[in-house]
Amino acid sequence: MGDLSFLWIFLIIVTCGFGAILYLLVTHDSEELGEKKMASKPVDTTSKVVIDKDLTERQRNILTYVIEKKMVKPPELRKIAGDVSNRTVRRDMGVLIDKGLISQEGSTKSTYYRYLGK
């Protein structure tokens, strides 16, 4: 009877050992695959943009919005800027253009702004 219980305990320990080894092999392989997949993806540089400290909070919000949307028309900017006049939004856009952060393309109703990615 003593030999039989020893055999069962031995089988349980061996099974647990194989299970642990199998678990480590599977998780280790999946981590390597995840690293390879991440290395092959293009890096998103827009999330690493350092926004100039000389900008006002409203200008930073506008710049962040332009970076996210890639191309923005003036009516969208008025919504982002808050309760300010059209002239104030144009002035803020002028500051961002002068700093070389965005570009203005088109004129009058066809005007839109793009992030320059500097």
C-alpha cells in the first residue's frame, strides 16, 4: 500500500512539473511574439510631441486638436477654442504658424490648417 501512494504522489509532482514547464514555454513564446509585433509597427510620433511652454492653454488645446485631426478647418477651431471671437482664434493660429508648428493652406472659405510635425 505504501508503494501505491508513493507512485500517485510521484505522478502528481511530475505532472505539475510538466504543466509548469509548458506554461513557461507558452508565455515566453507569446512575449517574444508580442515584442516582434511591436517592433515591426510604425512608431506614432504624434504622441511624443513636446508642446511649447510659451503657448497659452488655448493655443496648446488647439495645437493638440490639429495634431490629432491632421487637417482642421476654422469652424472646428472655434469650437475647440471656447467662447472667444473669430479674431482671437485667427490670432492664436497666427502664433502657431509663426512658431512653425502648423501651416495655413487655402484662402477664405477653403482655408485649413495642418500640423507640420516639427
